[in-house]
Amino acid sequence: MQLKDNCIVKNKLLRFEHLEYCLAWRNLINPNRRNINVMYRAIGPDLATVLLTTDATKIVGIDTHPPTFKRMKKVIRNFDNLENPNYLKNFTSDELKLRFDYNYDFLKTVFKNDIRRRRIDSYWDCRVIESWSIDRCLGIELKKLGLKKDEVKLDERKGDLFLTFNWGLTPEEVKERGVHYVKFFRSSFDTNNKIDLASFNGFYEKCSIGADYRNFFEVITDEFKVGSFVLTGSFGQTRIAQIKNKLQRRYFLGQDFEKIEIDDKYAAAMIEVRKRSPPFEKYYGWELDGMKRVRKA
């Protein structure tokens, strides 16, 4: 099967250039497609990029407002209607009412354009999430991954949502995937001992400012094993600010980590298509910066 024929591209979840970029990282950090555990900070409704980039079988997604078991039960129950314009009013929010005149015909166009931004930008914009709810956006993400209603299993443990489903980019790559959503506050990393940090093979975040990682990395990297990777994106008002953020993160990780990188051609292709259709946030999440733990003091 050609890459352009897979569900990610056909269902308009990501652009082909984004898909190739993610797979280039996968071929570097997990070329043998091992079953690995990955922590994804600020996960939102995204599953495609972390699955494509790492091929993780277990993901701990931490977020300030993660999806919940109760709300996701409603989403799965109405799985076939999530993109149906006649179903929109069941998922409107205060944020949406503030953004737009509450006209139903206009609302249908807004919904279509908002969901389209996920493909164009390669991430879920926070305003889209606030408008349609993280749970509904996650449901749409699961549908565009090619999953059907009865293929997504929900569970609740200690108040946290757990998702289980079988997925692979090709039929030969299908594996059972598990996602554990944990509520997390930006100012601290108190997860009530729900997370075994030593079990992780990697850390992933689509984008954040460099200074935001200081306290966070001090906690998690002490436990990360040799060979584990850290993939993070930069945010800044200019490219210079993005570079500064990248250098800050490397400093916070320390000398036990060394830089890893993929061929520039993959980032160049992805950035080129984004220039033709600029994302909501001009300097958000253009590319990942990779580090790998080579020693443990």
C-alpha cells in the first residue's frame, strides 16, 4: 500500500508531508517497532502524531483538561454522528457562542473549517478544542484513524480515562494501543503516583515554550532510562525565539542527553506546505527537536 493511500491521508487527518515527517522520526527512534511506553504532555485530542512518530503501544497523555470517561461514553455512543451537521447543537459550548453568531447554517461552515485546520496545521488548535470539546475532537480523531465505534474500548480507573484499540498504519502493523489520560497542572507535576516514570521509553510534546520545561524535566528525567528519547516542539513569536526555546530545553536536560536528528528534507517539505496555508499560530509546532539519554549519572 502506498503511503498516500492510507487512512491518515485519505480521511484528511494529516497532510502527506506531515505523515512523512512523523515516520522519519519513527524510523530513527523506534526502527524495529518495539512495544514502547511514551509520555505525551499537553496531549489534547491528538493521537495520530504520537502513534506515527513513536509507534507507542502505551501512551500516558497528560493535560490540564483531559477527556473524561463520562463524556467519552457519550461520544462513543454517538460516534457515527460526530461529523453530522444536524448533531452540532448537542456539542456547542460557551466558547463557540462567544466566537460566532449563533446561526445554524453559519455554524456548519465553522465546524467544517475548524476540523479542516487539524489537517492543515498538524495539530488541534486550542480554540477549536474549546469550541467543540476535547472529547468530541478526540472522537473525530479516532474516526479519522480508521476506527469504528465498537473498536474503541473505554475504562475508568481512579477517576482517569483509559482507551484501548487496535491500530496500525498498515494491516501488518496493527497492534493493541492503550492510552491513559492524566490531569496535570502546569505549575507542578503531582500525579498522585499514578505514573511510573522509570517505565517510559520516551517523552513527546508537540509544542511549548522552553522555560515551561524547567521544573517538569527536573522531575521526569531523573527516572528516565538510558536510551530513552525526548521529542519536543518550539513555540515563539519569531524563529529566533523558537531557537532560544530549543536551547533552553537542551540546557534543562543536561549532559546526559545528546542531540538526535532526522534529514532536513522532511522538515523542509512540511514547512513548505504550511507556508502555503499558514496555521492559526504562526510559530507553533513547526518541527521537533530530539534528544536521547546516553548515560545516567
